[in-house]
Amino acid sequence: MTPPHLTPYDDVLATIGWTPLIRLGRVGAGVRTPVYGKAEYANPGGSVKDRIGLAIIEDAERRGELKPGGTIVEGTSGNTGVGLAIAAALKGYHCIFTMPDKMSQEKVRLLKAYGAEVVITPTAVPPDHPENYVMKAKQIVKNTPGAVLANQFYNPVNPEAHYQTTGPEIWEQTKGKVTHFVAGAGTGGTVSGAGKFLKEKNPKIRVIAGDPVGSLYTGYSRTKKMGEGAPYKVEGIGGDKIPTTILFDHIDEFRQVPDREAMAMARRLAREEGMLVGGSAGLNVALALQIAREVDDPKACVVTILADTGERYLSKVFNDEWMQENQLLEAARVTVADLLARRVGDQPPLVSVAPAAQVRQALNLMGTWDVSQIPVLEDGESVGTVTEATLMTRALAQPALLDRPVREVMEQPLPVVDGGFPADRLAPMLTRESPAALVLKDGKLVGIVSRYDVLREMIGTR
């Protein structure tokens, strides 16, 4: 194998493209059809959009629209802005980017790091609203002398860049064995341009566009009518309008993937494949594996796009709190064993007495360890319970009871639950008659959890 990068480059723009193609063997374990991810996060700007950023600028230069010292304006979810900003930095242009407010702060800071100006617009506005990020970009161009609009959603250079680079790379890297190409559609440039090239090489190759649930693309591809969209969390793909850069004639099928499935796969790729990628890559891989299972042929070859680096989503996709707040990740259920483990101090996990022990001994144990109830154990089994309130009331009325055996005054045994039992399900079981529960592990009683322990967890006290 010839090592890459054997000779130095003149500048960073020369490193765009020829990204690695990597088999996804761990998330695809048990799937007979091989699935490969094209690691677009290896581009210098960390995403597939580096390809179109440079191509759009060079096209505007050739046509004389972009002149020295000019300004590049674009409505972008972040990645296209980075691709444009990198090229602009080397070529001496100023950049102004408009971005919906649902985008991660990492993307905003990244664009500013390259010297770009970022204008944040509201997400929840119609596509023709003046505050929509695309409409806002157009208005900035009108008001800025020497400015050009990159116009990634309607610029034919977008799919053409992928026709010229991404498609040929996939064909060569698979030695023409690719049978299915899966890519999410944002502007549609990647799936359309690369898909067009691959179909020209082999018309039997199926091109499948991934789409978030809530996007209009899938419905439009089937009915050619604009339906009703809904909000979704995956960034950079899908949409509420139909770009001209989606070349429907070169796409065989659109399929939708829920946010939860896309985000979960992105997290799996990091933990199982060592690839830190964004939610759109998670969507692509989830769909690619779905296709691979359906094909079920070891001679087939599914290729998908790992669109960008997950470093831009550390505050979202890889943040458990954000995922839980957006109902994309179940909160880890606290178990009764967890409650035992969180206790502090020297108190034993289980204070108990034998049936033959005196009542005064039981009260002394309660005072020593500051507990309100003690299980009565015989041969490791719970046979009853003594509680502080009951013993004190009866002993004050009948002092002689202090010297009597516990078995004569004990009440019903406490309920017994396994250590893995969810703490939130325990709460309804704890009543005045049963104020605590015994915890069982490997067939042995190992602790006791009280109403106080459960209440502390509920109110967030540790």
C-alpha cells in the first residue's frame, strides 16, 4: 500500500478530498453485507462541505463575480461556512454567515475562529420569512458592496463538485464494487453529485438519500407536493424547502430516520469504531446498515458518508443532559443498589437483630446507628421487623418489655427487592407499615433502603 501524503503540499486547500474509506465492522457486526464509511471529517475543515466551499469560490472568481477584497455571504448550518472560510482565509476574502439558532455553539465559535462574521437567526420561522437564515443572507448581499452569495442550495457547482471528486473517489476506492450509496440530503449536493457519477459508471448502483423525520424531502420525492414539516434535531440535513441542488433523477429513494436513532448511532460510532462524528453521519450509518440488512449479500458493497466531525456537537449529541432534555436518551435508572452505594458515614449497610435478642438491645442498636427500623434475621432470612416508634411506645408503657425477646414484639417482615430494582418503582412500596425494603444480592440480604433514602434521590440530595 502506498502511504498517503508522501510529498508536501503548497497550502491546506490541496489536502481537500481523497478522504479514507473505512469498513464499519463493529456497528455492522452480524450484517453480511459490508458497509463502508467515507471519512469526510478528515478534510481540513472537518466536513464534506470543504469540497464545495473551495469549488464555489473558484467558480465565482472565474465568472468575475468575486473580486479581490470581496465578501462571501452564505446561509449555512456551519459546515459550508467553514469550507468557505478556509478558502477565503487563503484567498483574502471576508465572510458573513447567517445561521439558525438551533446550531451548536461549537460551530459558531469555529466560524469566528476563521475570521468570519456570524449572524444568528431564529429557527422557527417560515422559509420565506425575512429572518429565515437564507433570506437574511440574501438581504446582506444586497446591502454589502462587492458581496456574492455562495447559494449552496441553488448553486449547480455544489453537486458538480461531488460529481467531480466524491463520486470518482468512491468508485476508485471500492474498485468499482460499490452497489449502494447512502447519503443524507441537506442541500442534496453530495448524494446527487456523487450518485450521478456512480450511476453513470454502473446504472445498477442504488442511490438512497437519508432524511430526518420532520423534513419535507421524503414526502416531496414521492408526491411532488410540499407537505407539512416538523422540527427535528439532527443538524445539516433535511429541510422545509426543496433546493435545486437535489437532483431527484439520480436518487432512487428517500428514507427517513428518527433523531433518536441517528444520535444513538453517532454515539455508537465513537465508542465502537473510534470515529467521533456528528448526528448526520449517525443517520447515514443507521440507514446504511438498514439497507445492508435488507440486501443481505456479502458480495454487495454499501458506502455511506461520515459527513463531519463530532467535535462540533460535544454540547449536544455527546452531552447526556442535552440528549435527555430533548427526549433522545433515556436517563439512567437509579437502582436500590445505587442508593446503598451513595450512603456516607460508617453505618453498616444492614443493621439487624436475632429473634432471641432483647428489646433493649434492639433500641441500643437503633440509637447507635441512628436508624428507625431493624430487620429481624434468622439464618440469613428476614422473619420480622422492629421499629423505633413501636418499641419506645410499648416500652414506656411496660418497662419490663425491655428484657423480653424481640420475637415477642416484632412486626411483619419488610419487603425484599433485588439490588437492580429501580429506585423510582420502590417508592410506592414504602408505606407507614413498610417504611423500608431489604436489598438482596446473589441470594443474600446486603442492605436496607428507607423512605428517606428514596426521598433524597427524588429531591436531588446526595
